[in-house]
Amino acid sequence: MSNICSKELQKEIIKLKENKNAVILAHNYQISEIQEVADFIGDSLELAREATKTDADIIVFCGVDFMAETAAILNPDKKIIVPSIDARCPMAAQLPAELVRDVKTKNPDVPFVIYVNSYASAKAEADVCCTSANVVKVVERLDSDVVFLGPDANLAWFAECRTGKRVIPVPSNGFCYVHKAFKVEHVEEMRKKHPDAVIIVHPECDPEVQKKADYIGSTSQMLKLARESDYEKIIVGTEIGLIERMRREIPEKTFIPLYKAVCKEMKLNTLESLLIALKFESNVVKLPEEVAERARKAIKRMVDIL
Ligand code: SF4
């Protein structure tokens, strides 16, 4: 798509969203052209929370399926639409509701912590939700020395190291393919090439990569560090969309991808699909109220214990 074409599409989207009293919420991993027309950019929970604050009639949620579901759980009275129904997170699919139910039935006294990167149906079976930003606090505050956590096994490892509790991953090898792509060799190579830079990575990266990094944090924590620290040169180990945002919003600093990792599913949302969904109000996200109600409890418990 040419730049001129993008600009025209962006103008059309902005006009339409004003006419329809709609807001566009975009995840940090969305393409830059979508981030540029968004009313708010953030991580999945920031976006879902932002959705509760708006009085818009329509929320266009640019992310992947579980994020739009979370927005729908927290905003049962609003119309939530997504640009592409094919933007489905492969990691969320690794934790079906039946697996959570089965683990809970066999271990009724062990709390099940569910990462926000999961389906509503799985959240409905779990005890409490968490994000990559608050997982340590959530696990620490539970009255149990052993917890289950899914679907990301690397996040479970991270929580276990930080809390000293036993954090059992469910499934045992759940992963995000985007963050799994970062290797120790990338860290070593970048250290040699840029000895003056700091290396920050996401807790969905493999333990070996986390151990070699200078800082581990969620996308919102990485962005905060990039904005508020004195570091001038930062090597970033997460999806490329966040690095593009950092470069756009903090132009005075240097951001280098640890490796160019792309989430294909996030990139299925385009300006064209956004425009079509908004124009025809298609791809509406709807959840059975009984599922939404139970999933809401897991999210509410997370908010309550923090
Ligand atoms: S980056 Fe990973 S967790 Fe996030 S949507 Fe893509 S596959 Fe799922």
C-alpha cells in the first residue's frame, strides 16, 4: 500500500469514526498506520480498561481475539467490533477451558492463575486473572505456596523465580511463538555490537534469554522504562510494533530490535479491514452472558487483590 493511499484511508477512518461516535483502541503490536489513527494505544488490559471509560457507541478493537473478548467482558453494554476475525492468538488457543476445568477438578485447593492472554471460556474456569505486568503481585498475594498458571510456561517460570512459590505451568509447554523466537545468541551478538546499550525483554521470552537481559517487563513497563529512565540506547526484545511506537513517541532515544519479531496474527488487521468493519459495523464480538459473568469474576479478583 502506498503512503498516499494509507493517508487517504486514515482520513476516511477518522471521518467515519467521528460520524459514528466510535473510538479506536489499538494494541502496541498493531501496524504503525493503525496506531496513528487510534484514540488510545496500550497493552491488552490498559485497552480493556480504557474501553470502560469511553461514552462512544462503538469500540473498534485492534488487537487479537482474546483482547477483544476481554473488552467485551468488561463492557457488556457496548458494541465491540474487530477489523479481522482471523486475528486469533495461537497461545490463547493452547489453553482450552476443558484443561483448566480438569486441573481444577483434580486439584481443588490449588489456585489457578490465568494469564489475560487466554479465551473468555478458559478465564471462566480459573480463579484469578493476571497480566505480564502484575503476575508477580497476583501470585505473591494468593494464600498458597503452589499455584497453576497458564497458558505461558515462560511467564510461569518468571513468576516462580520472582515469588519463590511453586508455579506450575498449564499446559507444561505453552508458549508465544513471537517471543520464543528470541535466542541467547541474539542477546550475545547485540551485547558485542552495542556495549553501551541496555537490553530489555518480555517475560514471555525463554528463561535463558530472560537471564541474560538487563530488565524484564511487560510492554507497558518497557515503554515506561524507555520514557522515564536515563538510558539513551535500548535494545528491545518484544514484537516490532512496540519498537515502532517507541521510535515514534520518543524520537530523541535509540531503539533497536533484539531481533525483528513479528506477530503475524496482529498484522492481519489493516487499514482496509478497519475501514470495512467500521463502515458496516461487522465482526461484532459477542459472548454468552454466563461465560462473560464468570470470566469477569476472575478479572475482578485480580483487581481486588492488587
Ligand atoms: S504476540 Fe504472542 S501472545 Fe501476543 S497475540 Fe501474538 S502470538 Fe499471541
